[in-house]
Amino acid sequence: MIASLVLAGAMAVAAAPTGSPPPEVVPSASSGPFPAAARPDPASNPREWVSDADYPKGQLATGAQGTTDVRLFIDVTGLPVRCDILESSGHAALDSRTCDLLMARGRFIPGRDAQGNLASATFRQSVRWQVPGEPMLSGAIKIAADIDNDGELVACHASVIGIVPEKGLFTPDCTNDLSLGVFTAVLPEPLDSYRSVSVLLLHEVAGDSVPVPRAEGRHQVVMFRLVLDVAGDGVVLACREEIMQRILADALPPGGLCGEVYPVGVRAYGTSADGKPRKLLLAAEISGVPR
């Protein structure tokens, strides 16, 4: 069984791929028992009333998504006083969150009736909820350990290269199960023959290379290398395991990293700025620098 360092790094990809486009908000004045002149105008942009950060944290594990269509009842002061669900998202938590947010943030310029008097009115709005996806950024985490003459770890250094996501695979933490056993298992020489060893976790968007410094004369083993094709909306179109060391593959579920972590059709990332598909490289490398 591969030691915890690289296995934890590889499996942490499952927690990875946190910003994405905000939930889509589609406002519209609704028809109802009020004349057109009484319909209120939003006092601010309704699309700013619900953001990606508002996705219910308790629903992240379930992956709940859907569109909630509501009608707000607005009083003569321009405040919403009631929220009715016209069409459910299929998830009570998302529906409830929609009404809570719109009631708290919705503000309107009061409408007037045909006689010019302030009048109550209704306003219809839809919110499309999506599970937040990780932004596609290029960066790397390098965790290096100095080795003494007896092959023991004497110091650890963690560094960030480029811009990396805020969670999952990319956590520069020396104290998180840094085990020398993994280096012993994959490097060609005994540990006491190296002055330092390191693991590099790479997350690179095509066309945006990460300038990773690499020591001359090092011994290097690529533990895994995945290439993902990701649609403009963040959905995985394809995942290919170009390299997968047997020692790591044996420790993974039968579907491997692609099948278990990045199955085709799953929305793993946020929407790209230009809406175009992207290609992503994910890799883990182990290196040893001889004395």
C-alpha cells in the first residue's frame, strides 16, 4: 500500500475541483391583480441579491441543484412581505434559501395605481442553483523534506507556486501525514543517499504553464498524470489517465481517479470567463536530490 503522502494527495483531488458563477437570477414583474402601473421596480439589481456564496453549505454533499421560481408580495413601502414558491427546485433547502434571501435583500421602488396612489404589488423571480465549482487556476504545491545521513527527516518546507485553489489537493501542509515511506517505495536509491526529497502537486490549465523549479540531477517519478477536457460551463467532457503508477493504482478504487473523482458529465469547475472549453493537467511527482 502506498504511504499516505501521495495517496492523500491523489485522493484529495476528490475534494477539489471554490468560486464559480453565481446562481442565475431571472427577475420579472408578474401579472396579477394589480394594474401595470402598480408593478414595482427593483431598487437595485436583482441579480446581485443572490450570490454563489449563498449556496446552502449543508447541501454541498448532496449536490442539490435546480431552479426555484417564486412570487414576492411587495407592500406600499417597497418591502417584500411574503414569498410564495411557484415552482420548486426539487429541494426544500434551496427553495427555503431562495425565499429567505429575497425577503431579506429585495427592495423596491413602490408602484402606484392608476390614480397615482401607492399600491402593493407582486414581483416574480427565478433563481437557478448550481453546486459551486472550483475555478480553473494554474499553480502547484511543493512539499520538500531535508534528509540526514541516517535517512531521517530533519526539516520540511512547503511552498506555493503560482495561483492555486483554496482547498482540496492544494494545501501546503508539512504536518499532514508527511511520510518517508512513500519515497522509499518509489525512489531508486535508499533514502540516506538523498539530501532532500519532495512531492509536487501540479494543477495546470493549458496555455498557462507553471514555472516549477527543478533541481539538476534529481531522481523523479511521476506518480500520476491526468488530462481533463472541461466544457465552458465546468462540466467534465473527458478524463484520461496518461500515467498511473501501479503502486498508486492498486490503492485507488476500481474506477481510478477518472472514474471515481472526475467522471464524465460532472460539473467540477466554474464557468470559464469566455465560455470556451479548456484542457487541464493534474499531476503528482516525487523527486529525490542525491547528495
